[in-house]
Amino acid sequence: MSTATEEAGRTRELVLKGALVIQRVAEVKEELKKALDEVDTLMVNLVETSEMDLSCLQLLCSAHRSAVGLNKTLTRVGEADARGIFKGAGMIASPGCAFACDQECVWAGGEES
């Protein structure tokens, strides 16, 4: 398994490792869904990610949208910055997120909540 979790109460850090590419999107989706079902705050750590394609970027955005809809928090932790990947995919059209209008996109290097 290329993911790890660290849990403290209703908060969990999900460490995603290796290549986050379309071949792993189902696996990563299940990890995100399971974690969001179990906690109120999910911190996704991308530091040990070697690469990421558009399918996984979209999955992270979808997970964030789901978290907002469930009144939960999904944030990025660590120093990994997906800004270049998002920009290359043409996904940086505005500084904000339609589902968290008061903050910059946490995936693209904005402030974590």
C-alpha cells in the first residue's frame, strides 16, 4: 500500500506516496472516501508524491467538494506544492475555490485552513 495514515481524535493525516496517476485513481479515491467517512478533518500530505496527473488533481478537488458538502475540512499539509501541475493542466483560472471562497486553493499552494 502506498498510503499511510496518522490519526488524532477526529483528525487524520493521509500520506499519499508515489505516482498519483490514472492507474491509481480508484485506490486513492477509496482511501480519501474512507478517511472522510471516519474523521471531521482530513489533512492530505503530498510530500512523498513523485508525480501527479490530471485525474488525481480532479479527484483531490472532488474530495474537497465532498468535504465541504459534509461540513468537514480537507486540507493539504507538508511542503508539496501542486501549483505547477494545476497550472500545466489549465486549472488555475482564479485564485479562489468556488467551494471555499474565502481562501486560495490549498492544492495549488494557497493557504491551508
